[in-house]
Amino acid sequence: MQFSSLRMTRVKGVREHIMRMRDIAARLKTLEVDMSESFLVHYILNTLPSQYAPFKISYNTHRDKWSINELTTMCVQEEGRLIMEQGENGVLLTMDKKKKDKRANWKGKDKMQPQGGIMKKESKCFLQ
């Protein structure tokens, strides 16, 4: 059965995944296999990839239950947040690599070299 084995793929996105699950549920209803909207919401949440784990925990800890439309809206927002987070992490990794490369090129060059003719001063204590 297609419904029980369906998992979200990153290629199509969360909105398309939820719509596909909703369409399959509608086809099952025509075959007199009726399921509640609450069950469908939980089932769809369980088909989401591991990146959505904090999102699923958040849903399960709230008292409010979502409709399919609310689930779609919230999942699309979460998908956007995950994409932004992934983009920021990628940018940070790139920046860190560039910093490391610069440090490797400048290693030892940022230290001041002693110049000839300058004598080292002695420290004096003025407190007695």
C-alpha cells in the first residue's frame, strides 16, 4: 500500500508531501477507509524526516490540535526555517574555512619582530 510506505523526500518539499498524503487519504475514503483528520495529521508528522524532530516534539507538547491546513502552514514555515538554518551553517562553515586558510597563510606574520637599536626598558615600581 502506497500510503503506509510513503516518506517525505527533500526534492519535492513539505507542502507537496502533505498534499500527496491528503490526496491518498481522500482516495482511501472513496473506498470506505475513513480516517480522522487528527489521525492524518499525526501520521503525516511521523513521515517527516529527522530534521523535523524538534518540530514534532513541539506539536506533541501543545494542547491545540491542528487541521491539515494548519499543519501545512506550520510545516512550510518550519521548512523555511530549516533551509535558512542550513544556509547559515553553510555560510559559517565557509567563513570558518576561509579564516583558517588566512591564519595558516599569516601564521607568525602578525607578531612584531624586535627591531635593532631599541633596548628593552626595565620595569620600575613606584609604589613602596
